[in-house]
Amino acid sequence: MLEQVKVMVQVAIVVRDVEKKAKAFAEFFGVDVPKWKMTGSFEESNIQFNGNATHARAKLAFFNLENIQIELIEPVDRPSTWGTFLDIKGEGIHHIAFHVPNIENEIVRLEGMGLTLEQTGDFNGGSYAYLNGQEKLGAIIELLADV
């Protein structure tokens, strides 16, 4: 079991146009359209894709529902897990995310299960790791850790 996982916190959808999809989801949820934001620069995010530094960025929009967050991701630059997903599969659910207390331990544990570390990075207040579990679990898993 994931080390002290409290709850699944997010479902993320890769899209071609974050503004267009944010309007559609806002209408669906009956809420205001959230303002999108750009991920940090490489210097801020230290993003690594398949073990290599990348300057990939993405536009993000978030819907905070009562018990889960919906994240919309529009890849801006490549290579990245988001861009690869969009290029191969088109728009769709990219990952499910979990908060974990020790991201490094969970990466090791999940790699031991056969998941592949695909992308890591930092954001204001935390860090993330995407592990590709498509073959084993049918999904990409995102681990989120607070700094």
C-alpha cells in the first residue's frame, strides 16, 4: 500500500486548448471559469523527462471540487509526459494523483512493482513525480509531496 496515502487528490486531463476546455468544464460544473497559469520555468521547476532535463512547460487550470481536484493540462513545449500523451493518445485522462509523505520511498517502491519513472519536477510548495503504470495498472500515477 502507498505509504500513508490519505486520499486520491486529483484527476488530470491533457487537452489541446486549456481555455476552451476550462470554459466547457466550468459550464458543466456551474462555476466560474478558472484562470489558467503557466508552469514554472526550468530554473523554477527543475523538470526532468525520462531522466533528461527539459524546458517543457504547460498551461494549467484547476477545478477544486468538494473531494477532488480536476486539473486541465495543455502542453506548451516538449518533450514532456503531457506532450507525449497528447501526441499518442489525444485528449484524455492523463493521471490520477496521490499525496505521499515520502516521494523518494514511493518512487523506489513503485519502480519495484514495474512502474517507470517518467517525469519529475518542483512547483511552488512541493514536488511531483509521474510513474507510468499503463501496462501494470492502466494508468499514470502522480505522486505529490509538500516541501
